[in-house]
Amino acid sequence: MSTTYTVPIGPTHPALKEPMMFEFEIDGEKVINVDLKPGWNHRGIELAGQRRNPVKTVYLAERICGICSFSHPFAFCRAVENAGDIDVPDRAHYIRTIIAELERMHSHALWAGVAAHEIGFDTLLHIVWDVREKVMDLLEHITGNRVNYAMLMVGGVRRDITPQGAKKIREALDYYKNLHSKLMDLFLKDPAIAVRTKNVGVLSYNDALHLCAVGPTARASGLAKDVRSDQPYAAYTQVKVTPITPDHLTKEVNGDVYDRVVVRLLELAQSIEIIEKCLEDLPDGPLMSEPVIPKLLAQLAQVEGEGIGRIEAPRGECFHYVLMEKKEAPTTWKAKAPTYSNLLPWKPMLLGAQIADIPIIAASTDPCIACMDRCTLTHGKDSRVATADELRKLSVEKTRRLQKC
Amino acid sequence: MNIHDIAKKFDGKVKKQKAGVGRKTFDTVWANVRPTEILDRVEQLIDVGFPHLATISGTDLGDKIRLTYHFTHGQATGEEFIVNFVTTVPKTKPVIHSICALVPGALVAEREKIEFLGVKFEGIPDARKLFLPDDWKGAYPWRKDGKIEKRLERIDKRRPKK
């Protein structure tokens, strides 16, 4: 007689922020086997991109994920620029770097909140998500949107950072600098967090290496890889980035959930430094190599060759490959998100874990989170569902308000 | 081992590319590999340092399927470069050996190629559907044989007209 039983978690489950199917084989309270089934949100975006011109695909790539809505188009633009040998002006390189780092800040803050929530520390979730609003407002001020920034174009960026925008960024950075030590204390000195995260969900160095883990998940296991330093791009050729491993702070590497918290918190401070340096050095000059889009499209339709675009997204290496054969649309487009590489490392983390630790371990690799598609407004006893148009109107009003002040 | 040694070892070409401010050059190795040799080649790459497999990309070339294994060599050393192994398999017999025994992290990329391009990987530890639904039949989405186009047309017809 079997002494184990199977616990399905997903495809939709309160512990998960996006659809994913886990099937756990449990013995008592212990996980002895796990099977993963992704794909519940697979929208065939790569196929859609093989039926469109690269300029349209920039916006499509942006919609692969709301949180990484700068990383995917960034990697895609780099792949196309690489295939077509298109030069990018220096100012655009710096602006790309600044927005990419702002995205990392908001993404890591979002993750810290989710992690706090998964271990039942909801006060901390609200604190972190409250401070995250500052960088979201900043992104909205600069780009016009909280997510899906529409900043990128093949060969440059579409919007400039004005002196007023730069001032806003500096203010926000000061705000985060003052707050950073408080966040470190809240997360790292709390005994409850330590008990729930130390020696939980351990990923060894060898497993991280052999299972091809990326980003903070790999770095927390001591695998010091970071595309920003390994193969510098944009302004990272000038601003040196050191891959952050947990031993920078704790003098040891355990590869557990605690180490993943440490890495992301340290990276928050690193992003602040990078943005400050970029703002200091921001050169003058054009934003795009070819600002006339029909001309750019004609140029792109003549490209023959293949290109690779690699960038360090908040969750790790984001890898795009395009094969272009003098046609309007690329023949092949392969987008590899960081979570794709971090799927397999989930297994060794979850094996041997307690059922109660499943949510925090699953969340510790920071899997990409799907967005809401409608919302309910409540005020006192009245509640009603807001329409998309209403939400859009409110959001446009808020952006205008932010840009005035 | 530097990039030129690697390129020589695998009989590959080095492509120079420029990146970022200061137009820093970075090199990428592109090497053609026979499908029967893939295991040997990956083993040789592991001998000089365990590589990171970003993904495997696949293209339908009509009568053949082209697979590109995107490795990065020298990870976490600060001197990393991309090594691409390009191989083609005939569509009539799209079979290649799985590299999961050498690089366990290749499983996701290989399972994706099975369902999206109909490539068969010999010796793969798990050949089930990954991203597509279990009951998906009949068409490989990334094959350019018109089957998926027909499906998309059928879906378009069912959509309410604006």
C-alpha cells in the first residue's frame, strides 16, 4: 500500500500569483516528488511576432509580461540591432540603462512584498508595496505609464529624460537611499522571517550550474553570473557592475530563500548607484538612429542575418534570438524569459520541503506575475465593477497630474 | 580557453559585434554541428568549463529543421561569450540525441521543441507536453506548413465582427 498521497496546487491557487500547475507527492508533511506543468498563459506571442514587422513586435514583446515590460522589448531590440548592425546613440544607451534599473527596483520591491505575504507577514507587504509606489509614479512621470512604458524603439528610445524628469529621479533615489537600511533591518533582523527562510528551499551551487539557473536565483547559490558584468551592453560598459552574491553581506552562501532575500535587497542599493552614475554622465545627443519609422521599417525589411539580444532582467538573463531574411517579419523569433530557465531549479528547492513552505519557495525565484484585467471599486457600502474605459480615463488623468507637478 | 581557441576547437566562425557606449566589441562563436555529433560537441564544451544553456531556437526551413543551441561559455568568470551550435535535421526524420544527460537544464528547451516543431529527442527523460495543452494535436505551431495558419483563420472567422 502506498504511504504517499498527491496534492495538486494550481493551475490557479491562492498561493500562486500566476497560473502554474504543481503536483506534489507528499509523505506526511514532506514533499518527496514534484511535477511542474506551465503553459496556462501561453499566448503564442513568438508566433504572432513572426507575422508582424519588428517595430510592431517591440510593443508585442512589451506585453509578454507587465513587470518585465522593459526587459523583453530591450532584449528584442538588441537582437534586431545585432542582426541588422544598427547603431544606438549614446544618450539612448544611458536612458535604456536608467529605465532598466528603475524597473529592477520596482520589480525587487514587488517581490519583497510578495515574499513577506507568502510567509504571512502582511504588514511588511503593505510597507514595501507602499514604498514601491514612489518608483512606479516616477516611471509613470517619465514614460507616461506604470507598466508597458513604450520607451524603446529599434535603434534607440522614444522619449527623453528631461531636466525635470532627472530632478524627479534624484528625489526618488534620495527617498530610497534613506529607506534602504530600514528595509534591510525589517527583512534581515526579524526572527520570524529568519526562521521561515533560513535553510528553506536550498539550491546548491552545482544544481544552479547544471540546471542553468539565472539571475538572483543563481547568484544566491553563489553562481556569480550577471549579463551586465559578463557581457556589458548599453551604459554598463561604462558603469561597472559587480554580480551580487549573499556572501557580500553574510560572509557565507547557503543558497536558501534567505540568501535570495539578501541578494535582491543588495541589488536594490546597487540599482540606485547605477542610476546616479548614469544621470551624472548622461550625454547630449539624438535618441534614435533613425527617427522616421517608415524609413526604419524599409531598412529593417532589408536585413538578412541572425541576432542575439541578451540583457539582465530583474529575474535574470532575458535572451532573444531573431532570424531575419529580407522580409517584413522575422522568420524566427525566440524569446526566453528568465523564469523559463528557473523552472527546473524549482525541483531541488521543493524536494524535502514542508507543505507549509511551498508558497514561499515557489515565490522565492520570483516567477513572473500575471496582471489583473478588471477591478472593483468600493466606497462605503457601494461597490461596482469599473469599465476599462473608466480606468483608462482615470489613469490618463493621473499621468497628466503627475507630469504637471 | 579564449574565444579563438574555442572557435578553432569547434571549427566555428567568430562574429564580432559592438555593444553599448564606447562600442565595446563582443564576440560570438557560430559553429555548424552534424546532428549525430551533438553529444560529442557538448561534451567537449563541458570539458573546457560547464556552459550555461540559454535556450534552443528552432526554424522550419521547408524540408529541414534548423536547431540552434545557444550556450554561454565562461559563466561567472567575467569573460563570458556565446557559443552557438547550429544543426539541421531532415523533416522526414527529425531526430537528434537529447543532451539532458550532459546538461540537465536542457529539458525545458527540448520539450518545447518537441511540441512546437515536432523534433524527436532520443533518450530525453521526459517527453510530455510542456507549454501546450495535453490534448493539442495535429499542428506544430512553429512549422511553416500552413496548418497553424488554417487554424488561425478558423479562429478569426468565429470572432464577432466589429
